[in-house]
Amino acid sequence: MGKGIKRKIIKARNRVTKEISGYAGRGSIAQALSSEGYAGGYRDCLDDIILLLNGNNPKRRDYWDDLNQ
């Protein structure tokens, strides 16, 4: 695995979170939808990758439940 991959993923996740926070400052509807759009889904994906790199399975629906069998 490449050196610093977790560090890069965490930096990217922080940028996505900052983008979502920017939308949140625009009003209640934007705030509610900001984490439901592309940026929110991308942040969820980065969270899952971080969990996997740390040896844990994400808990999203049933997508990861039987992969260790």
C-alpha cells in the first residue's frame, strides 16, 4: 500500500466536510440536503475506506456483512 494513503484520504475527507459545511451556512434547506448529495455520499465512501484500512467492516446496510466468510 502506498505511503500516506490514510493521511491523504483524511485530508480529502476534511475538504469534503468543509464543502458540506459551506452549504450548511446558506440556509436550512441547503443544510439538510448538503449531506445527502454527492459530497455527502463521497464522504461516506471515504469513511468506509478508512474503516477497511483499519481492519473494520463498514456498517452500511448489508453490503459488507458476509465478506469475511
